[in-house]
Amino acid sequence: MWIYEKKLQYPVRVSKCDPRLAKFLIEQYGGADGELAAALRYLNQRYTIPDKVIGLLTDIGTEEFAHLEMIATMVYKLTKDATPEQLKQAGLAEHYVDHGSALFYHNAAGNPWTATYIQAKGDPIADLYEDIAAEEKARATYEHIINLTDDVDIQDSLKFLREREIVHALRFREAVEMLKEYQTEKKAF
Amino acid sequence: MDSQWRPFDTYHSPFDPCPPKPKSYIVPPNQFIVFQAKGMKQFAPQEALKRGTLWPDLYSPYEAMPQGGARS
């Protein structure tokens, strides 16, 4: 079970009225390398991974949901006061037709989130390499989004999220090293 | 069991419906060779073609699991 804390992991401030940025940020909400995909991937893989690394997948998977909330907050702040006309100018007319001003799990190009974005191979080495790749792709995506805005406040939150991807990738690499070792020691000293 | 295999224990509750099954995964030698060194020992050409690699240090044998059973 989970315990919910009613606050964000890191503050989100949006200082510029720029609904177009919401269209780009949604990639990290419902995209292939987004936070939803990450959370669901790790929290599902953990059942068939050796005990030593279950906790890591639980912790990181949980943190990804905290990141998902931050992205949702950014998107909401960027779009909540936009008129239909402003959404149209931001390239969000199609989104508005289907979802109004609600958020939805799709990528920047409007493709809905799909479980085909994630995998659970049941092989600990294969699964962890997928996780490392996912973190590095998410880091690159954050870099692309940071490049597309000059809002320093939103850049600040995105830089925090980018750094977390870097740390997570290292933790997964460490997990691979742990799994390369023999699990049940039968050495005699 | 081959040295590339890693058996591991999982928690088995007295209330679990099925008897516990041994679990393991394979760690192929590529995981330990980050960058291949020059002059590594080689298989004879015919042997290399059959095994899929020229280098014994990179060879990972894989046998099918016994039917209906787990690797022990």
C-alpha cells in the first residue's frame, strides 16, 4: 500500500502564459518514456526480480508517480486559464475537442498511452537494461523540453526531474552489478 | 549448475497454493567484458562457426529447461 503526502516532490512554478509548452510537456505525462510508463514499468517488473532489487523498483516506481504529479501540475497551470482560441493557437484544438481542459495520457503528437511502451521480460538482466534505457531516454526528453522554453521557473523544475533520471539510471546500473554476483553464497572460508 | 546461472531464493508463504519452484537467471559473459581485449583465446574455425563466436570467453551455453520442470 501507499501513503500519500499532499504536496509535490519539488515545487512547480510556471511564470509565463505559454499553453504551447503544455503540448510538449505532455510527452513526459503519457509518452513512451514518460513518467506514467516508467512508474507502471517498474512497479510491475518488481514481482519477478530477485529480492535484493525489489525495493529499488518499488522506490523508483513510486517516485515516478511523484514526478507524474509535477508534470500534471505544469500542464494544468499552463492550460487552465487558456481560452479555446488560445488552445487552438497552441496546437491543442484536437485535444480540446476530445478532452476539454482535462489532462490525458498521450504523447506530444497526440498518440494515446499504450502498454506496448513498456515491457516485463521476466529476465532480471533484460528488464534492468530496459529500465536504464528508459531513464536515459527520459533524461534526453527533458533536455529537449528545457531547450524549447525560456521560462526559467519551469526550467528549474525540469532540471530537477532531469537530474533524478540520471540518479535512477545509476541505481539501475548498480542493481545489474548486484545481480551479476552469485545470489546464494556457497563459498567456504 | 553452470557458473553462468544465478539461482535465487524467493519468499514462499506457508499459505502459497503451489509448492515452491527453484528460480534462476543466466548472466552471459558479455556482462563482464566491457571492452573486448586483443589476443583472446580462440576456438578452431569449425568450432567457432558452430558456437556462434570465435572466443571461448564469450560463449554462453544454453540448454532448454526440462519439460514441466524448473532448472535445479
